[in-house]
Amino acid sequence: MKEMDTWSSLGKLLTLVVVLVSYHFAARNSGLVFDVLIFLLSSLGLVFRQMNVSVPDKASSSSSSSPSSSSSTSSPASSSSSSSSTSSPSSSSSSSASLSSSFFSKGSLYDVFISFRGGDTRQNFTGHLYEALTKAGINAFIDDEELKKGEELTTAFERAIQGSKISIIVFSRQYANSSWCLEELVKIMECRRTLGQLVLPIFYDVEPSHVRKRTGSFGQSFLVHIDEKKVESCKVERWRTALFEASNLSGWDLQKTLDRIEAEFIRMITEDVTRKLNNTYLDVAPYPVGIVSRVQDISNYLCIGDSDDVRVIGILSMGGIGKTTLAKAVYNQFSDRFQGKSFLEKVREKKLEELQRQLLSNILQTKIKVSSVAAGTTLVGERFRRLKILVIFDDVDNVKQLHELARSRHSFGPGSRIIITTRNEHVLKEFAVDMVYPAKKMKQEEALELLSWHAFRSSCCPSQYLALAEEVVKYCEGLPLALEVLGSSLFEGSVAEWKSKLGKLKMIPPGEIQAQLKISYDGLNDDYERGIFLDIACFFIGMDKNYVIQILDGCGFYATTGIKVLLDRCLVTVNTINKIMMHDLLRDMGRDIVHAENPNFPGERSRLWNPEDVNDVLIDKSGTEKIEGLVLNLPSLEETSFSTEALRNMKRLRLLQLNYVQLAGEFQCLFKKLRWLCWHGFPLEFIPIELCQPNIVAIDMRYSSLKQVLCEDSGLLDKLKILNLSHSHDLTQSLDFSKLPNLENLILEDCKRLAKVHESIGDLKSLVLVNLKDCETLEALPGSLDKLKSVITLVLDGCSRLQSLPDNLGNMASLVNLSADGTAIEKVPPSIGRLETLMYLSLRNLKCSLQLPSLRGLRSLTELNLADSKLEEVPNDIGSGLPCLQGLYLDNNNFRSLPSLRGLSKLQNLSLNGCINLVEITDLPKSLFYLLMDDCSAFERMPDLSGMSADVYLSSPKLVEFPGLYSALNSGLRLHMSTHNNVI
């Protein structure tokens, strides 16, 4: 301990010497001082290398020794740290460098796994690298320090490798001497191949060619296993293969980097790893078998970095091959090399204005309004021509879409890359792409591995199933979708079940993929699960999973369990924003099943979604009691209307969507079994009694003409859980909620004339969401609102006349999200401190100056946004009572100083941009990742930031005091200053 204190004191002394020398010579020879400063800082780094405390070595003994156990505490995973550097790692072998798919699993245990030879590098390079990663907020696994007592070592290490987003291999002279290291390497390369894990080699004191060819001192260490003949030849061959593959990956070579200054080398690695972790990755596939080699193929077509021309590449194949999966993997691999990036999925299904808006917003990183297709095309042509961007247009079926979205290659800046996936070769020819990549079916061994992952959750097939699995692979003809769906349906199946399913496969003609997929549909457990699948295929793709579950539960379908089964069998997926998705081929297969119920008479089918079929049935009044669901979406209310008589025979109708449809006639005796009524643009001024059926679960009447919701005589809607009347601009008052005792979601967004919310809202014991966003006429909330003990989210943004929150707001014991941006609120009630579950609080862009009470009781709060709220002062205790706060946004306010924030031990982001009166900050926590202080024109005194590794953006002409600046810069702080004065 004394030794550590001595070195610490020496470090402080040397830092002081550096600062004094720089001050003394600054006026005379700033260039000389800079050189001296760099020399002394480098020397200081060399001294500090000796200060690490020794840790047990996992492989310092012979190759057969087991690793020892030690205990430590890891730092939390990084969520928002970013590097300001754009350095990229050097390539160890440019001619044969392989690529990773960069697929990061959602449930990762660690950010980084470090494989290294302890005796070579633990107490110097690897120890310093681990420390740098940890300081950057990266959760790195090193050695066995995080294993639980009594856990089997090998299994735990395998789990750590599999559960890491990135594996770093530190190749040193004695690395190959350790059988433990080599086994780690084999596992890492397996995870790269099967899980798409990103693998980054570091060549510390060896050359990549020595690792590849096992020569030099590295080769000598490997020969130990062969000379002593203690290891089976097959295992040695696995090690050779893994070494060869790893040495060909792009990584870092210390001997070719910055004159071998280790501190700078470690900084580069840490920044690059941080950038890779912070990149926004698309979900590729749970088991991306064969992706890496295909990404390499596309890489050869793209020639990124080799040319400043604009290159357009097409990916062509039939459905089910994996074009979209491959395009996502390419996007993940290369997107961080471009100034802008955008992935437009399912182009053929979306409106051009929507796609243009998404493209512009993605590239320019701001919300862009597109008034028309022509205007959007012009914007694309004007705004992108100076930017190097990557755009992927997925699933294009008409060249017109490309002309409206991409215009021509001249619309994009030098070095841009455009990728188009399509089933239509004519599209690629007409757009004159540079090269076409024909997406390949899977090879036999790839197909067997993918099937094994889905059927057995392993890369290998058990011997008793091997022959059957090979037969299944044969019939799937290398199509990944078929392998995934069939493999998932065979999970935990007996040999007899495999034989039965294989018998069905043999009856299907070659190339009939939908018939192959239907085997999995037929294998669902019951009619409930099959009904859920068909409802989703026909009506609910792209809708929120929880919303769909509520509706289908109302139909008696046990939807939570049923959707889980569909997910397990790869028949549906759920994306990152909780939307239910389905592959086009599976959707078409489901719709074909419904169509086959009666090919010639749509009125005799269970579900109708095709506009032509629906029109025919409504016009001819040919609907029957077999119809359970009907959807008709018109662009706007048209003069043509249908008669309610056309619906009279649909006695079993559960699901009805009539967007912008006019119905004439009486509603009596209709919809007795209706659960979902979606009628955007509803044309009447109130909902008729006959439409308010007691079994209905969800009413969605956005953009309606409603003036009041229900008439006085309406009965009890005791099963209604969702009421959405958003954008109903004529609605002046809400309904009596006593008729909706089980309502869970109330959405009245943009009801501009809504002046009052009924007091009975306080009686809704099950309510979890209240959305009153942009209700511009609303001046006050009902006094009973504080009785809502179950509400989780309360949205009041844009209620520009709303002046106050309920005094007893603290009674809303379940509140997690409260947002009241753009309101006229002047005071926050003191009772807010009782909201122990509140995680998100936003009071931005307020009309009046905000007065805040103590927020000490908000022990779950993770984000507090008070930007543009005209704050004159910040509560003095804000830094001591918010233990979970990660983001604090105080931009464009009027306070002169900040109280101590040192107690905010989890704070990562602090934004003070535009605080023109701010003069000083007392102190800040070491946990910060970002400190944003642009346009703080009066700011004079910065607190001591020593030991902080954050990005600091600062603009103030009056800054005169920045204590500990040089120490902070040496410890990893990155300072971005646009204007400054003499800093002392």
C-alpha cells in the first residue's frame, strides 16, 4: 500500500512539473514546450506502468495447468460514451482480411472478452488496456475474476465468451504456449462464425505473419504441444486453424503504430471499441450462419475506401434466401465509415413520402418534413451531394421507387455506396447498377448447422438425428427461412416426430417453399395458435405486440402464450420497438391458407384484407357468417358509401377496420361479437349505441368527426381496454368514464378543442396510459387525476394552456413517465418527491418561468429534462437525492451557477448548452461521459475534472479557470473548445 502511495505521489509531482514547465516557456516557445510536454507525459506513462498490483496469472504455468480464481468488481456497460477520434485500426493483413458481421446480441453479459497470456502482458499492456476500457464505461471480462464460487471453470469461460459483444485477442510471444489460451481462441472463432461476434486481434510483440505461419518466437511456443506429444493431433489442428483465421482479421499491430507508444496504442483501441459498441446495429439473425463470408463477398464489390466514385450494388435473389439479413449485416459492418447512413426496409410496401422522410431524417440527423414526392426528390438531390453516405434500399420492386428516392448516383457525395435488394432483375438493369451480387443458397454444411441451431440450440446435430437432419436440409434446398422455420418446429421433437415431419416434406414438389413452410403452421398445437397466426398475417403485421395481445386475448385466444409459440417457431418476430413482424413468404403463406378456404367466393372466407375482395363483398352484400375479420383502408372519405346491410350476415365478425369508409343505414343487430373496431376518419358526431357492444376491447377512431364520444343511453363497455380518439379536432369534452370501468389506455392526442376531461377518470382503477398531447384548449386537469394509482405514463406535451399539475401528484404511486413539454406550468407541486417509481421527467420549452421543489425523493429517476424551462435557479439538493440519474438536460436556462452534482454517481450526460448566464460549476461526478456547454458566453470557472474520461464540448470567451486541466487530459478527458481565453 505504501508503495502505491509513493508512486501516486510521484505521478502528481511529475504532472506538476510538466504544468510548471509549460507555463514558464509558453510565451517564448510554445512549440518547444509542446514537444517537452509530450516527452514528459510519455515518460510519465512508462513510470505508471510499474504501478499495477500483481494479479494471479491464469496461464503462467505449463500448458496443462488450470487457471486460478480471483475476485473483482466490473464496471457497468457503456451506454452512451463516444470517442471524438476517427482513427481506425490498422490491418494486419490487407490482402486477406476477413470481416465480422458485427451482430451484437441483445442479452450480452459483457461488452468485451479479453484473451491473453498472463505471464506476457497481464501486469503491463493487458492490465492497462483493461483499466482504460473500464474507465470508458466498457464492461470487460478479464480472467476468471467474475466467476461465482463453485461454478465449473470451463463452462463459465465459454459462457463469458459467448455472452460478449466483442472478443479481443492479445497475441504475445508466449500466447501459443498455453493450451488454455488456444482453447479460448477456438471458442472465440467459433462464436465469430456462428454468432457473428466481432473479433479484434492485437499483435503486441509479435508479427501477424508469425502468428499466421507459427514462426519466430511465437512458433517456438506453439511447438511445445507437438514436441511433448501431450495433445491429440485433432486438437492441434483446430488450434492451427484458429490461429490462421484470427491472424487474417483486421486488428492492431503495435510494431507499426505510433512508434510503439503503448499509451497512445491503448487510447486508439479504447476509442475504436467504444465507437463500435456505440454504433446503432440492426438485428441480423439469432444464428447468422454463413453471413461472414457473404459480407466479405459484398465488401469486394463495394471497394470502400479504394475509390471516391459513387458505387451502386444490387443484391438479387428469390424470397427466403436472406437478402435483407445480408444487407443488414453489411450495414452493421460498414456504416460507421460514412458521414451518413440509412437502411430503408420493405420499400415496396411503403409510401414514397414516408420513405423520403425517413431517408432525409436518417442522413441529416434531424426531423425533415416532406410535403410531396416531388419536394422530397428535390431535397434528396440537394442535400446529399456533398456527403459520403451509405444507403440500403431493401425489397424494391419498381424502379420508380429508386428514381424518387435516389434520383441518380450524382445525388450522392464522393465515396457513397448504394445497395439495393430485390427479387426483380429488371429493376437493377433499369437503374444501371455497377454490379449485381446473386445471393447464394446455403451450402450443405451451412444449412445443417443452421438447422441444428434452431432444432437443437447447438451448432452440431446429435448423431441419432443426423441422417434425418440431412434429409430435411435436402428438401429445404438451402433456403434459410425454410431451415429456420422447420428447425424451430422440430425443437425438442422425438425421432418419431422428425420422421413424421420428414414424410410430409417428401410429399411436396421441389421448389414449393410455401408448402414447406405450411408444415410448421400445421404443426401448431391448436386452433388458437393457428388463428393467432392467421390474424397477424392478415391484419396485425407492424402493430405493437401488447396492443395485439390485448385484442386477441379479448377474442379468447390466449395470445401471450400463442405469440410466444409463434416466436419460438420463427413464424413471427418482434422488432426493437415491440412491433410484430412477419416474413413476406410467411405472410403470403398465411393469406393463401385463408384464400384456399373458398377461392371463388370471398364472402365464404374467414378473413378479408384484399381491397378488391372487400369491395365486392360490400357492394354485392355477399358476406356470410364465416367472416371473422375484415379490413378496408381508403385514402380519404369518398362520396361512395356502403350499406350497413352488407355487414348484417357477418354474425361472427371479431375484427373490423374501416378506415375512411362511409356506411349508410342502421347499425342494429350488428357486431355482437366485435372485439376490435378501427375506424379512422369516423364520419359521425357520436358513436351510435349499436356500435358500443359489450364485448369490444379496442376502439380506434383517430381523425374522427366526433363531437362527443357516446350518447346518454349508451350501455356499459366493461371489456373496453383501449380508446384512441387522437386527432379528433371537433371533440370538445371527454365521455363519462364510469361506462368504461376497465379502460387501460386512454389516448386523446391532438384533440385541439378538448376543453375538459371528465372527473370520473379518477375511478379508472386499471388505467396505465393517459395521453393528452397537443390538447391545446385544455386549461386544467381533473382534480381526481391523483386517484389514478395504476397510471404508468402521463403525457401532457403541447397542452399550451395547461398551468398546473395536481397538488397531490405524488399519490400516483405507479407513475414512471411524466412529460409536460410546451405547457404553461409554473410550479411543480412538492408532492412530486413521493413518486419513487418515476424514471423519466420532462418539462421542456415552457411558456413561463419554472419553479422547482426538492426532487430528493425521486430515487428511480434516470432522466430529467428541463431544457428551455426559464429556470432561474436549480434546487440545491439536486445533487444528493437522485441516485439513479443518468441524464440531466438544463439547456437554455437562466441560472448563474450549479449546485454540487458530485452525489450523482451514475450521471453520464450533462447538457448546459445555451446557459448564457452560467458563471461557474461547483463540482461534477467522475461518471460523466458527456459535458455539453456550447454557447455558455458568461462561463468563467470550471471545476477540477481530474480523473474524468469524458467528452467536454465548451464554448465561452470568458473562461479563465480550469484547474487540473492537464491531469484530466492525461487521464482520458477529451476537450472540444471553439473559443477560449487564457486558461489558468
